[in-house]
Amino acid sequence: MGSLPSFPWLQRRPDAPWCRTALGRDPSLQEAVNQVFEQLRGAGEADLALVFASASYASDLPRLLPLLQQKLSAAHWLGCVGGGVVGTDPAGAPHEIEQQPALTVTLLRLPGASLHPFAIDTTSLPDLDGPAEPWRERVGGELEDGQSMLLLLDPTGTAINDLISGLDYAYPNTTKVGGIAGPHSAAHGSLLFDSGTAAPNTPADTVRNGAVGCLISGAWRLDPLVAQGCRPIGPVLEVEQAQRNVVIEVSCGSTRNSPVAALQSILVDLTPAEREQVKHSLFLGVGRSDFSLPSADLTPVAEAPGSFLVRNLIGVDPRNGAVAVGERMRVGQKVQFQLRDADASRDESRQLLAGQARRRSEPLAAFLFACLGRGEGLYGEADGDVNLCREVFGTVPIAGLFCNGEIGPVGGTTHLHGYTASWGFLVPNDPPGGTATPL
């Protein structure tokens, strides 16, 4: 018998990508899960499910994934507890929910994606001075072009910065976005993980400590955006003397001074409101790339977002005017004092989001990892960051959480931040020598 003829119209078309997201806000975990079920009714088999829950559900956390898995289907599950939750309601409006019970679940179908979920025990990590292979063995994924990583960390970890540095070392061109989960008083961890590899009829241990994440490659990736929410005051300075994280002397042109003396000269030109801000919202921007110094006047220099890594000022030595910074410092580094406020944060976020829109069309989904110090405390109103995103991307589903530290790249290196909004935009990966796959 000869072969049957081919009918192109009978051939099944490849799966289209999709994102379905839901938000439950009942104080009862079971009822919040039921609300999620209603919103996700009819959702098909997902490749990846992301689950973010407020700390008010922490005592019930071991029940959460088993409850969701009764009615929702996904190959991989990943999530954590946060100090607050970011989610999109049934009407399609995104919300930042702080200090209230909330649960958000996002289901993703990503045809052509290669997804590699992983969990890492952070109690003993490979040597940062050794080869990269032991780090890759912990993750279990190979280094690939166009790769990105979603990374969630338990707040009880003792080597968080070493872990981030080690992952950057092992996966140097891989974009990493995520955050540190929220603390709670329950006896278990803060992370949710189920890679679907447990033996049949064996319950998965879905609550973890350490770190969990997912390598994303193939047809999809995460585009990062880190909004630090600051504006510069005064000139760009150069570090002349430093010991570890203490800056002893800086220069502007031919003038050398202590950091405190340099700041005092800047205060002269500030408004009374700005001088008041200096008392509680002053930070130091640490240069992440080389650029020319300005002239020796006190005109603020507007650098592109991301030129500086914003760090806390954690102490002053009144004897010599030195300042301690939340970052290891070196001679020759460029620094600039920064003020954080709502207007600066809005302006920076709008500029960064507009740049993302110029580079890419609307993403399939957006994930926000925001500091607990943002939200209403920064903007004076709810939904500040998500509304800025919706100004640019009008219908994108948004999910995420408020973190105890946010993970994202600045100057090509992954850092642990504070007070930032670290975004990950899920977009098609550009094929080599080609254009992006349309959504």
C-alpha cells in the first residue's frame, strides 16, 4: 500500500505562546487558591508556573503547591514567600499588595524554550577561585548563548553574595533577575520548588531553603531592567584613598577633600527641601564603567541609568570625614552622591521603560522584584511601579513580589540591591542572524 497523500491543512500548527495569571486575596489560603482556580479555569498544560505568596500564608506554605497542583497542570513550579505580592486581577489591572494576604499564580506556555529548574543548597558552595565547572554542576545546566536565569533566594542563607558572584562566574553572559524571599517565623524555608522529577506516587518536598531558580534559553529570555530610584547631586568625584569599604579621600579636578567636606560644598547649592532629604535619603553612586570626569565645578552630571551602582552610606568618621559604603571600594573609582525620592524614581523608571519599549515590542509577561522600601512608602500611593510599567506596556500581565533584596545586573555584573525595582521582561529570543519570533 502506497503512502497516504499529505494535506497541509490537516497538519497541526505549533503551539502559540501564552501567559495566564491570577490573583487571590482571601485571608484563608484555601479560599485564595479557590479564587486562583476560578480565574485560571480552562488553562492548558503550562511549561512553567510561578507562585508568589504573602508572608501571611507562611505557616501553610507546605500545603500551597499540592493544593494548586490538584487542578492546575505545569511541568515546573517555582516561587516563594514575599513581604508583599505583585499580581494582576481578573479585570487585567496590576496591583502591588503590601501587608495584606495575597497569592499570585502565573502559568506560562513557551514553545521552543529550554527550561532548566534547579535548587541549590547554599550551606557549602564551591570555591570562587576555583574552576567554573563545580558551580555549573550545582545548577545542572550548560552555558548557552542567549540564556537568562530567574533566581530566588531564602533570607536565611549566609553566603548570598558569594552565590551571586559564583553564578556570574559560571554563567558570565546569562542575565539574572530575582530577589530574596520574605522572612517568617515558621520552621520551614521560604522557597517553593517542584521540578516534576519526583518518583511516581512520591510527594515532592516543595518547600526549600537555599536557592531555587530556572535557566531559560532557546526561543525565550528575560530582558532585565533595574530602576534604582535616585538622582545625582553634585559632581562626579574620583576616589583617591580607600580601605575596603571606607572612602577616605576624593577629588574633583585638582581639588582633594574628604567625602564629608565634598558633600558639605554640595549642600550649599541645594534647596532647603533637598538639604532635608540628605538627612534620610542620601546614598552613594559607585561607577560601574569608565567615563570622563566633568569640569571642576559643582554642576551635577546626568549619566545614563546604570552608570552607577547605588549603595548605602553606612557610617561616617567625624575625625577625618571618611564614609563607609555598602560596597568594596578602590582607588580610581568614580562616585557621585545620590538622593532618592518619588520623583527621581518615576523619572528613572519612565526613562528605562521607554528604552525597553524602543528595543522590544510588548513582552509576554513582566516580573517585578521590588524592595519593601518602595511601594506606598516611596510613592505615597499604591501601585506606583506597576502603573509606570502599564504606561508603556498597556496590557502586559505583571507578577512578582516585595523582596528583602533584589537581584539584577548593573554595568554587566549581577548585584544584590536595596530600594530598587528589578524587572524581568519575558520576550522572544533573537535567533542568530535573524529577528525575534513574533508573539
